Amino acid sequence: MKLVALFSGGKDSCFAVYRAIKEGHTVQYLVSIISENPESYMFHYPNIEFVKYQAESMRIQLITRKTQGRKEEELHDLLDVLKELKGIDGVVVGGLASEYQRSRIKRICDSLGLKTYIPYWNIDPEKYWEDILNAGFKVMIVSVACEGLDKSWLGRVIDKAGLEELKKLGKKYNFHLGFEGGEAETFVIDCPLFRKRIEILDAETRWSGDSGVYLFKRVRLVDKPNPS
């Protein structure tokens, strides 16, 4: 199929694109909805303006559209973008368990005669993280907003040791390991689809109460070492 991917730059949208390409589909466009509302119900907020570096590294055309992020109304902005795209068979979605997001995106796709491709729907989150790490993804946490995840997680790239810590904290504080409840948000700085990796040159940590964000200020694409 020829697909367009809803793209936030986080682990879920990146891994869904990776899966689609591995299965032989063509991802022709990445669509990023830039919400002016940090509490958007549908679209990620931290560092969304830096997805252009990921798109450049993957050599996939990026389409961006701003939205005020009002509940339900922001869906019209997505609908307008999808209406403009020609020759598309379906939409790639990186959702894991949010029925709110899945049902609304499916409704839009159905109205346009598009298929909804959600490869990791209802996957076990522990297995999901393991698959991500085993595939060579470098995933950075860029926001936290739940009990158990403190300021020290911001800007941290998750490795297998970090995953074990997350598993323990998830069980102790009862949060979704895939962050489907908004417990945290992520940004992929490297993966097998990237021709160059993303290096964070400058960033700012902002913390308020029991939540915080890690906001990029300057990044660059750098060459990846040739495999030996």
C-alpha cells in the first residue's frame, strides 16, 4: 500500500513507519499536526518542530499543519490535510491502546475511503519496548507527567537497563509502560531508517510541580559510523 503516516517524532510513530516499510509498504508522506495547545488530546507537543530532521534523515516528505488543539476540532485540521493527498491507500498510526485516538482517526479514514494501519494495537508494552530496542532505536524521553517518573528521566535515552527501571516503576506506580496515558513522551534520535542520527546540541529542562519537559534548542544531523 501507499501510505501516509501520522508522525510526532516519538517512538510509536517512528516504529510504526519502520514496521510498514519492513512489510513492503511505501510511506510517501509524514504528516505532523503542530498543536498550539500543550494539553492536546490527539497530538504530541514537545519538540514537534524538530521532526523535520527525522523526515530529512529518512528522506520522506514531511507535511505540517498547525492546529489550535481544541478537543474534537483539531480533528478537522487532520481531515483537511488528508483530503489534499492523492494516491494514498491508508494511514499509518502508532497508537498502542488509546481508544480515543484510534476511533477518531479510523472515523476520518473511513470517511475518505482509506485503510487504517495500526501495527502495534494492543501489543504487550514490555514486548513492544524490547522490540524497539532490539531493532536499534535510540529513544529519548522528552516529557514526564506521572508519579514515579522524576526530572532525572528528562533527556535520557532508554537502553535495556533503563527499560528494567521503567518496568519496576510501572508496576510500583501503576502506569502504562507504553506511556499511552500521557505518562511520558519520547523523541527518536536514531533508528535503522535514519541515514544520519540526530545530535542534541542544546536543550532546556523545564519542571513544574510533578511534571516537566526537555525542550530542544539546537540539533543537527551527523553521519553514522559505517558498520564494521
